[in-house]
Amino acid sequence: MSSYNDLEIYKLSYQYALDVHEITMKLPPYENYEQGSQVRRSSKSIKDNIAEGYGRRRYKAEFIRFLIYAHASCDETISQLNMISEIYYKDNPLTDLMEKYNQLGGKINNFIKYVENNWKIHNKI
């Protein structure tokens, strides 16, 4: 692993943020600036916190802190998507995307556990 780009959780969060962006651009204009903007920011925050945490990987506690932020943003994204789905996608709910984010949350949690238990300061990545 030579970059945060090599992390599966980063790759998935990046792709899912693109998916969220595309979905929210179809919302009514007034909602695009409210709920749409919020879910776009939370979905992009996941990948950004993974990248920033990776940049601080020499400091195990800092790395973990940013991974926890990423996990929290993942939970927020699921909450936002659930609301958008209930209001605007009743006939075609966003369950697949929400499930992808649920799985991503599990992967982030597993990676946090990995870092907590196995990360060594002297790791050269």
C-alpha cells in the first residue's frame, strides 16, 4: 500500500460519493441546496477523512481519529439517504446505495480495528 488510493475503503467511498452526487442532482432545485448539499458533503467527507488520516498514518492515534470521522460521516450519509429515499424515491427506494454504505461502514470499522491492533509506527507505506 503506497497511497490512500490503494485502500479499498477509499476506492469504495470515492465511487459511492460519485453515485450520491449523481442522484442528488436529480432532486428538485430547492432540495438540491438543502438535503442534497448535506448528503453530498457527508459522502465526500468519508473519502476525505480516509485520505487525511492516511496522511497522518505515522501517528497511529491520529490515523484512527480520522477513520472514526470517516465512519461517522458514513452513518450520516446513510441517514441522509434514508430521508431522501422516503421523500423522493418512494417508487424506487435507494436501498441498494444505502446497503453499500452499510457495508462500507463495516469495512471502515474493520480497518479501524486492524489499525488499532496491528499498526506499527515504523510501518513504511
